[in-house]
Amino acid sequence: MNEDEVATWLVERAMARIKHPTDMGTLENLVDELSLECRRRALQRLVQHCADAQAMNCPICNRSLLVEARHRLREVNSCSGPIQFKRGYGFCEHCGTYFHPADRTLGLQERAPASPRVQEICALSALRAPAGQAQDDVRRLTGINLDPSTLHREARRQGKRALALRDRDEQRTQTPEGLAQLAAQATALPDDFTLIIQIDAWNIRERDHWGQTEAFRAIGKDTGRWHWVYTATLFRLDQRATTASGRPVISQRGFVATRKGVESFQRQLYAEAVGRGVLSTQKVLILADGAIWIWNIAKDRFKDALQRVDLYHVQEHLWGLANQLFGQGSHEARQWVLPYLQKLKNHSNGALEVLQGLEQIKVVIKKLTADQQKAVDREINYFQQHQNRMDYKNGKNLGQPVGSGAVESTCSQYQRRFKLTGQFWSLAGDEDFLALFTLHHNGRWSQLFPHDAKQISMPSLHLN
């Protein structure tokens, strides 16, 4: 039966079901329904063909297996429905493990009931919304009925796979051989480029020690459920541009996010930086707010990098002091702070000029309250600590960012998924999904699902 005959057969079956003119969406659903069994049988035969052709070799060391069975049955839920196939099973004496080689080739995980495409659908839907909300959307978009528990379970399984890939790269930062493997990922680098690294953190709510709040309080133990997610974004300066309307855009960038703590975050960040060419450039700019843990990372992993405090955080410090000295939102506060803001942005030694002005406040303003005195001392200390990180005029002249908007946007993107109303996580659960979310954001989805990246020997379909 050729393609025209198949199409004619489908049309005849569909016409028998249509009683009156209907919309195209209904027709699309009808064709999917009528062709489903045909597609399921075709897929089952193709899967069996691949399983029959599979060599009985170890998928790890490629040595011949000691075959224990040739026709072990397995059932898998696919996009076309449940399919069954038989495959071989054997033991590798070198690795000391049993394998179904065909399962590895077909992209099936051990004892998992979902096909690769069903796995991918579950993972993608979980990146957008909780499983309970995604069930109807998956059915409408794919025609597949997956209950929330299946969606969650399969998405969590893919999160663990993503976490394993991330942990592998993190471990590679500990050896010269591993660093060389990471550096090999940095392809088509310009001869001279600046790598921008922006760092921040946000809070995620976890369902830890649930039901033990009163007991914890009684012994003076912290009952807080909000915990830091350390986050970064990386890009080359030449990947940063502006639209016709003047809005800044970044054509390509990398992402890092973890709940595992600063040390793990530091290794993950370095792995991402090496994979984006940090070993090939002497020009690195780290841009962040004034948090000391960020500058400790810079000192440890990027010791020659230029450090810059986000301009807008510095401006907030000055505005906060102005309002405390002269009254919240007052004309006097505005008149006092604006000249300092201009110096900060437009003078080569703007930070020094601001610092000198702050030190003169105690002389100029005769009567400072105790709180105002503390505020002035606090800001003097802040500018003394970060003065060398406030080269905003030079940064603008070089076309570099002076604000950390890119990483703040990154944090917002993560929070849209991880801080939904009523959303709670466990440490294990949020780390799995953070790894999955980050893998997707970094454009490495094919590491989990290579079927979309592979080319097969048939013409592609192009829709005009």
C-alpha cells in the first residue's frame, strides 16, 4: 500500500464518521485517532527490527556478553500507545553487570515504562507547570493521556539524569583531564573576547521538617523554609547588543543554578565558564551586587578578573542614605543625591568623589541622629570596600554592562517556575528540576533526548 492508498483509506474511514461540515481541529483529532493503531503497529515492528539487529555486546566496554536470554519481553508506553518487543539479555564479565543492550540503543531506561518521546514530553511539561496542571495540556497537544503521577515520576527521572550530567561536569573541574574535556566544548571562539559573568541568588521554599515547627521553636531551632538558590549567567561581550529601540539583548549565554551551597555552585560556575572559553581569554568581568560570597568566588576561581558592583545597587545605597538624612522622597534628598549619581556614572574617579563627599557629611550636617550617624558610617564603609569595583565610566566606554540586569532576569525566569503560588519543594526535588531547567536553558537538551538531533536517511518535511 503506497502513501496515496493509505491516505485514501484514512479519508474513507473518516468520512464515515463525519455527519456534517466541521472545523479543522476536529478533523485533525479524527485523523490522529484513526491512524493511531496503524502507527502503533508500525512503531512496534520497527522497534522489534532494531532489537533483533542489536549486537550482544556490553554497552560500556563493548565486550561480548554471556547471553542468558534471547527473547525477553518488554512493554513500553509510546506516543502511539503501548508496544511490546523482545530483546536479548546477558552478563559482562569485565564490568560485572547484566545488560539489555537493545534497551540502551533504543534510549529506554531500566524498568521505566516510558518511551524517549514520552519521557521528553513529561520533562518539558514539568518545566512549565506542576504535573497536576499539565495533564490536560499534554492530552490536548499530543493526544496522550498521562496521569499526574506519571508526568511527575518521568519528569523527576529526567531531572536525575540531568543532575548526573551536571555532577559529571562539576567533577571534571577537579582534574586537568576533566578541564581539557570541558574546554573542548568551547568552539568557534573569537581571537580576542571578554567573558561576562553575572552572579546573584534568590530564595526557594522547601517542605523540610514539615509538621515539626512547634518542636523546633521549643528548642530554638530555625523553622525557616526559604533557602538560597545560587545563580549565574555567562556570555561573551560580543554576544551582547541592542535592538532598534535601544533594549539590550544577549544572543547566547549560559546558566548555572543550584541549591547545594556555595562550594558546589563555585565548581558548577567554573565548569560552565571553562566550557564557554574562560581558559582562552585574559578578559573576564564579574558583575554582581556587594555580597561577600560572590567576591570570594571571584578571588578563588577568577583571580585576574575585573570585578564590578552593579551600578543600580550602588544607587540604591545613595538614595537610601539621602532619604534617611533629608526625609523620604523629599526635594532636599533628591537635590543632595543627584550630583553624586552623576559623578558616579560619568567621572573616572566618581566613587572616590562620592566617598569624599560622604566623609564630609559629618562636618556639613551639624546635627545627626544616632541612626543617621550609623547610616553614614555604613555607607562610608560600603564605598571603601567596593571603591575599586565602581569603574562605571570606563566600563561604558568599553561597551561593557554596568548593571546586573542579565542575572536578575535569569533569576526571574527560574522563579516563574519554582515560586508558583503554593509551590513547595524538597532539597532532592528542587535540585533535580533545577538541573533539568538549566540543561534546557543551556541548549543541551539533546544530551538527554538525542532523537531530535539525529538525522535519518529520509527527506525532511518543510511547511511553507
